[in-house]
Amino acid sequence: MMRRVSDLMKLELRARDGVLGQIGDLHFDDNRWRIRYLVVETGTWLNSRKVLIATSALDAADWARGHLPVNLTQEQVRQSPSVDTEQPVTRQQESGLSQHYGWPAYWDSDSTPGGALATSAGVAGAPAYAAVPATAQAALVALPSPAVRKAPDGDPRLRRASAVRGYRLEAVDGSIGHIDDFLFEELTWELAFLAIDTGNWWPGKKALVSTEWVSAVSWARSRVYLDLTREGIRTAPAYAPEKPLTESDARRLRRHHLLPGSNP
């Protein structure tokens, strides 16, 4: 089932032996658009320290009670390596967390090549289409190449949701607003859809676009480029944030934006 990241932030994390804290942010990898870690604000029991908890350590959320069970103890979290959650997380730090908790190293099994410019061609199962629309390519080539963050043994390319929320979105024929929220799949933790505030272009309206339709991202300019037209987005099935997005809703939306090279 699809859930909003803004709703995820309301949950309280519960270890096997007590409360861990509240979710303050999350980190996702920009190759797969998949949530990898939650940033947990621990409160007084751990001197308000912020810690990273991998999604692989989480059990099914109890949305009715507002609880998210974690398959860890408070002591395991207390003894975990310190990570500055306000700074980019390096692969070396991820490896330290993986060794401490015994978490699987996701980058060994599903990482794909990429750099500062993310394209959907590197996403498993994504439809085949032009990597970057002409309008996006023209905007990007005019930019100096941003420095790519490198860790000692790899570049994890993790992004904070709070930093990406607010990025401007560009269709092939113009601006369409900014990222207001994300929808993720509970079972896989994939950020499947971007929720758009259409701003002055389409006042008072919300829209959804699949991350499969992201053709390019300029992290340096805080821009996300889509291989969609503004009219295609305007005529897509309506999105009501207060209503859950069902699988049939998601299929209907994907059919509306059927991409060249994709299967009906």
C-alpha cells in the first residue's frame, strides 16, 4: 500500500524493550528512489541524540496506534556508531552501522552506476525512454559540473527527504511547481510517487508523478526534470492527499502517462 512520507513522520519508533523516539527525517538513495534509513530523534533517554535506523530493521507499522516497531533493543542503539545526520552519510559510516547491527549491505546487491545526475534508466524495471528531454539537457549542460561526493570506499549518494522536498519540477515544456511530499510503498520502501504542489501554474491543485518519469535531477540547482508535458499532468487522474492511493489508482495513473517503450 502507498503511504505519504508526511504521515510516516508522525510515527513513534518502538524498540523491543522501549521507545526509541520520533522520526525526524529520512535518507533515500538517488539511484533507486528507495528509503534506506530513518533519522530518529531519541529524546531524553539518549540525550536527544539522532540516530540512523535502516528500513531493513523495521517491522510493519501500526498506523492506527501510530507505532513503528524496530527489531532492535535500546542498548544496541545506545552502542551504535555516531553519525552526524545533518551531513552527507558516507559509505564508510554505512559500513560501520551495518557491521554493528548486522544489517545487510544493500549496495552489494542492488546498487547501480550513477553520478550527480540521476536518470531513471538506472532504475530496475523502469520503462525505456529518452534519458533527458531536450529542455532539461539544455539547462543542465550550461551548468558547471557539481562536485560528486566520494566516500573512501564508494559514493552512497544518499539524499535527505527534507532537503529534496521543495525542489522545483520541470516538465518538457515548462515549470509545473515543486515537490510537496512523497508516496512510498510500505513493503519495499520505494519512493514511488512525487506529490506536486502546482503553485501558480495550476492554483489549488495537487498532482502525482511516478519517479519512473524522472528523466534527470540537478542536485546543484534543486531541479527535477520529468519526461512529461504540463498538459499530460493537468489531465491526469486527480490526486486527493487525504485519500489513500490504492493499487488501482496507481495503475490508472501509470496508464495515463504511458511512456514510449513501456508495456500497456
